[in-house]
Amino acid sequence: MADAAFKPEKDYSKEVDRQLPEAEQLAKTDLQGAIEKLSILEKQARQASDLASTSRILIAIVTLCKNAGDWALLSEQTLILSKKHGQLKQAITKMVQTVVGFLDQTPTLEIKLSVIETLRTVTEGKIFVEVERARVTKILSDIKKQQGDLKAATDILCELQVETFGSMERREKTEFILAQVALCIEIGDWTQAGILSRKISTRYLSRKPKKTPEQLEKEQQEREKKARAGEEVPEVKEDDVTDLKLQYYEQQITLAKHDSKYLDVCKHYRQVLDTEAVEEDPVKLRAVLQRIIYFIILAPYDNEQHDLLHRIHKDIRNTAVPEDAELLKLFTVQELMRWPQVSEVFGPHLCSTEIFDSAEGQSGDEKAFGRWQDLRKRVIEHNVRVVAKYYTRIRMGRLTQLLDLTEEETEKYISELVTSKTVYAKIDRPARIVNFAKPRDADDILNEWSFNMKSLLGHLERVDHLITKEEMMARIQPGAKQKKGRVSRR
């Protein structure tokens, strides 16, 4: 296809101005004759690389077909005109854009689907109409979804790789990918949903700093300069991506919940919290704060979880959820928590949300009961870590009493913590003793002895220095008193 980046050989604008009204009048009685008449002029303008005239003629032909209600002829002419030898790319783009605008005016769904398939055929493999192809494909996917065929809707939409479209705006790209992820979640394709969601840049969704007065003044000066030069001044638009950010993290939370990745859920909720729409709404703020606390508590213990737990505990906004903050505080102190007491005090409040459910099958969320069991597990693991900190050896009977567990459950939880290298423990079953003291090798013992000896010698040197100082002061003071006495007698 020819590129009309150069000056046209001849200007057919006057011919187009004269023949278009004639073709419109002729189309009322003879549509095919009007199209043939315009086709002759279109060939002349195309061969002369007159982009403006060619575009007007293509648009006029498809418009005449639409006005006549002959949608089959419209599809036929769209295909024919797009395949003309040396057809100008920009002219095809404008014609396709015009036909896309006709989709809402189609009389029946069958006709609409026929025109959509024609457009998809015309735009296939053409980079200069990739955006129009994506939009038409999105319309087709929505139709399939309304018909209840989610699988077909997902396959149609996910075949688009909009992240490679250079001519599509970033916001529209993000909307397309979010729609793809939403369809994958609906059909239960969690793997594909996770892959697609990674195509969205979180940096683009992050809150942007407000422009300074100097930047606003500079932009205004540039707009005035363009206006004086007669150039088109673009409309100022605030690129607010809050809605996209909330939708993205809502999908990420759904994906992380499905895989029980509690720490990731907590991080996603913290990103939601860093949104003006949430911070300024007390109801939303309270709900997000609650879920941040719940999921950081449910997350398995490690260095990252421990650090994030204490940072969340220091957040002054937790005053909006005092009861949940009190539960969080229990996990930050090295004290035992009795599960029966925790269940009694916090259970009714926790189970009033959709996150937890103390009875299997009572909540709409099938994993709510599992999260309640995970909460009990986190309380027990916390208690084991506390016991391991204060005891080197403890009898099994006493340990089960502290943990409110049976011996079998106690061994199970200790084994899991030892496997994850959270604590060190050895169980002597015949003696029914649990040993939390980690054995030290010869190097550790020697290093400790060396450090203790160095510290002892340092203390002895300090004591010797203080004794010497006191002896010197004791020698000086009597002589000073005698000298003072002689001076007074004189």
C-alpha cells in the first residue's frame, strides 16, 4: 500500500465537492450506479496520492450503503476498497473508523456480527488499524459474553496483545488487559489471569504527584504560544487512573486469595489504602484497614511478615479499627495467647466479616472457614515461638497445657515450625521432653569464651585504673589540708 507522506500529484478536492452531492442524489434511486460513479473518481484520486479526496470518497461510499440500509453491500465495499492496489493507509483507517461508528446503528444482531467480522478481516495483520481492530474485537467479546459463552468471549479478547500496540493510549491498553484478566477469572483460568495481569505496570497506576505552580504556568504559556501560531491546542485532561488502580488491585486480591497468598493480599490492600478515594471515605478506609490487619496476621511467619506486621502496628490510622488493632497488638508482644480466649473475645467480631467463618459451609466464601483455621494455626505458632524463647527444655505435659493442644497436635505444629526453620526443637518421646536449646559447636563455644575473657580483662583494667586514681587522690588530699593550715596561721 502506498504511503501518502509526500505531496499529492493532483488535487481532486473540487471534483469531489462537485460529484459527492450528485452521487448522494443518484443513490436514492440507483445505489450501485452511485457507487460506480464514485469508484471511478476514487481510482483517480488514489493514483494521484490525494489522501484527503480519497478518504472523503471512501467514507462517502460506505455512508451511502448505510443510509440505504444495504449492510451486505457495505461489508462488500469495505473489503473491496481496502484491497485496492496502492490504497492509502490513512484512507483505509478513516474508512474503518467510520464503519465502526455504524455498528450501533445496525438493525439486528446478525447484521452487526457480519459487519464486525468484515472489519476484523479488513484489519487483520495491519498495524495502522490495530487500535480499531482491538475495539471491534472488544465489542465482539462483549456480545459473546452477553450470550453466555464466556469461553468464546475470553478466547476472542485474549488473542489481542495490546501491550505491543504503539498507537494505543496507555489508559486504553490497561482497560483492555483488565478486561482480559476479568474474563479469565470468570472462567476460572487462574494461571492465564496471573500471566496477563503482569503486563500492567504498577508504576503507571501509582499516585502521581500534583503539578507545581511553575509547571502549570509553563504549560499555559505553551498553550498560548500554539494558539497564537494557529496550531490546534489539545484539551487539558487529568490522567486520573484511580479507577484503573482500584480495579487492578481488586483483581490481584482475588488472585492472591485463590492461592491463599495472604502476604500478597495484605500488600495489595496497602496499595488500595494509598488512594485518595479510600483515604477520604471513612467507611472504605475502615474496611481496608481491617483487611490489612487480618491478612498480615494470617500470613506465614518470616522476616518480611514480621517486619511488615510491626510497621502496620505503628500506623496511627489503626485507631479507626480499635478492636482489630488490639488483636494485631497481641502478635507483636512476646506473650502467650490462649486460643479459647482469643476465639471468645474476637470471634464474633471477626466472623461478622466475609473474611472469616467459624463454621464450615455457613459463609458464601468457601475459603472463609479455612482462613479461620489458619488464624488458629497462627496463634498456636506464635505461642510455640514464645515458649521457645523462654524455655530451653520443657515437659510435654506442660507444653500441651500452655498451647491448649493434645500431644499429637503439639508434635505436629512443632514439626512444621522446625521444618520451616522458624524454631529449633528436639522431642525426646520416651522422656516426654521438648528441647529448644540449639546445640553449639566448638567454634561458637570458643568464641563466646574468648569474648567473655576479653570483657573480664577489660573490667579488671577499668577497676585497676579506678583504684590507682583513688590512691592518688588520697595522697594528695592530706598534703593539701596541711598547706592550707600553715597559710591560715601566718
